[in-house]
Amino acid sequence: MTVKNLILIIILTLSTMMHGTAQFDLIGQLSSDHTILNSLNPAQTMDSTIVIGLPGIFNSNRYKGIAYGDIISSSNNINTIDATTALSVVEPSNHYQNYLDLQGLALHVTTKSITISAGYNVKLMAYAEYTDELVKLGLEGNAQYLDEQLSIGPNFGLRSYHEVYLGLAKKIGNISVGGRFKVLSGIEDLSTSQSQINITTDSEYYALQFDNQYQLNSSGVLAYTDLSDFEVDFDAIRYSGLSSNVGYGVDLGIGIDVNDRWNIKASALDIGKIKWTKRVQNYTSSDSYSYEGVDLVKLIKDSDNFELQDSLYNILQIETTENEYETALAGRYNVSTTYEIDPSQIVGISTYMINHDGPNQWAIALQYRKQLGRLHLSGQYAYINDNPTNIGAGLGINLGWLQLNAYSDNILGLMDMQNTRSTNFRLGASVHL
């Protein structure tokens, strides 16, 4: 494996591994289906005695930097890679955030003013954070950075887990409160707990100085011998070994009816962690190292004659251990308000923030819902972190005992998923008895 191939792998991995799965769920706050409202705020009680949430999917992707379509082009059904085009779109700080929620069956039983809920989901989340220095160093070499210290260590995580929960929501006067307790079982994980790799090139002798504090943890994903001999096998959905990698989490929520038309809600979701104990490996490079006289751009141009195993492997000096470790869930925080103009029209404002080991993200949205008979049509404009062009749309069909829903916070992104920086959709259904 050559340096150029390694850089291509990094770029493609960060672009495609995360593609199509950040975690915004704004327009769902205007849903007419109480199962969706309950998933966003556990204080939401049901509108029927027995409600069954049917299997559904929520998928959201948000990133800043290199898109899949920036480095992949297609002609005559043949895909070609040109990583150099990444130089024109890479930014000083680049990140990805992704979330996939495969919703299983859920049961909600309501008596008087109390709703008891139970359900099961499979969740996958991924994030990555890297600098333009990593990309430029790999594609252009280090000659332009003499006597400068570059930070090239990417920070990332890729994990999936089972979630079984039991929830309680109660309405007390004009206030609703609720919570969910969740038992988690980690499926697989690959993530960094330390991500510092600093490199300095001496201007006189081209000696490379590495200062590393980098640790990559794996539970069932990475089989590593050295940089020229490793295998990544990520199986996001697996139902064996549910008692392994145990974790716990909570969701908390509150709702206030200011009056008959005006409502305010707030929730904190996915507060918890998972302890990884099965098939655990830790790969650590922690020290300062020197490598004599090399111009990386020359190595790239003559990559056929350069063996990665003989150079970077010696620099990184990776130590392998088998220590258990913990990862925190990606905490999500929602605040929303709705106002009923008349029985068929609702307007709302929704804000959102996510906090995890990757970069924090936030969003704010202006929303409108119109009821036309059995149809509920929603529209939304959202400013998501640094992107002001997000148009959302939603459709709810209320057949009485059966409700169907389809939503997206960025309907335009679904039309060009290879080049857009934001995609999002939800599909769901519920039975009301």
C-alpha cells in the first residue's frame, strides 16, 4: 500500500462510510402522529388507549467538507476517482455527522392521564472530524510546510447498538412530564479516544518530527497487523450476543400548555453510555518520533516504489492492547413551540442541538402544518449550523386506526445525495385502537 492509496482510502472512507446516514429531526415536531412526538419528547401522551408503533426508519446526514460527488465521477456507468479535486472544496475544519434509527415495534398504553411505553430500536451513529492539512499533506506533500507544525489526526467514530426501553408520560394539569429508561447492547464500535498527530518538517534536512497522542478503539470491527495488513469489517445490524457491551441511557422531556392554542416543549435525549467488552482492541501511538529526510510529495509521485510498511509503520510505533472502554451516547436537545391558528392550521418554531465527541451541531426551523381532510401537509425552513438552504416537507395520512407519515428536513438534499451536504428523512406508521 502506498501513501497515495492511503490518502484515497481516508478520503473515501470519510465520504462514503458516513454518507446517507447528522441527526436533525426538526419537522417531526409538527407531526400529527403522537408516536413520533413521543419519540422526540417522552412527555408526550397518546391520543388512544392502545397505540402500536410499527417498524419505521429515520435517517439523517449532515457534513461540511468533501462530498462523495466531489471526488467520484461517472461516465458510461464507470466510476472514476480523482482525489485532487478535493483540494478545491476542503475547508480548514471538516466534519461529518450521521444517524440511522431502525425503529422496531413499540407499544403505548394510556389510562386516564398516564401513558406507559415500551419498544425496541437499532441505532447507528457515525461522525468524523479532520483538517484540510491532512488532505493537503497527503496530496501535495510536506515541502510547503517547512518548520510548521501540522495537525493531521482525524477524530471519528462508527458504532451501532440495540436499544430496549420502558417509558412513562404523565399529564398534570397543563404540564406534561415524561422519561424513558433504556438498556443498550453495543453491536460494534470503531472510534478514537485520542486524536492528536502533529508533524513538523525540518527546513534544512527534511527530517520529520511526529508528536502523537492517538488511540483507536475497536470492538469487533478492526483486525490490524500493520499499516499494510489490516481488515475492517463493520456489521451494523446483528442480533446475536445481546448481552454483550452493555450500556444504559435515559430520555427526559417536559411539555407546557400555555393556553388552549400555545404549547412549549423541551427534551434531552440519549443521555448515557456503553461499555465495550467484547472482541476489544486498542491501538495506541503515544510519543515523539523522528524520521530522517523525506519529502512526501516525491514519495507520492513515485508511489510505486515506496512501501508504506517501511516508513509510516516505523514512525507510528503502534502498541496493541485489549482494554475495555466506554463511549458516550450522542446527547440530543430539543426545544420547540407550536401555536394553533385554527383547528386546521399550526405554526411552530423548533431548535435542536447535538453534543458528542465530534463537533457540536445546532439548528433552528420555522414550520407550518395544514390539515386537508385526512391529510396533514407540513412545510419548513431551517438554518442548520452553517447551511441556510434547507427546505423541509412532510405528509401525514390519518385513516383513524392507521396513521402513515413521511418527513424530510431537507427535501432538496434527497434529490442529489451524492453532492448535497445534508439529507434527512423519516418513514413511519402506527395503529391506534
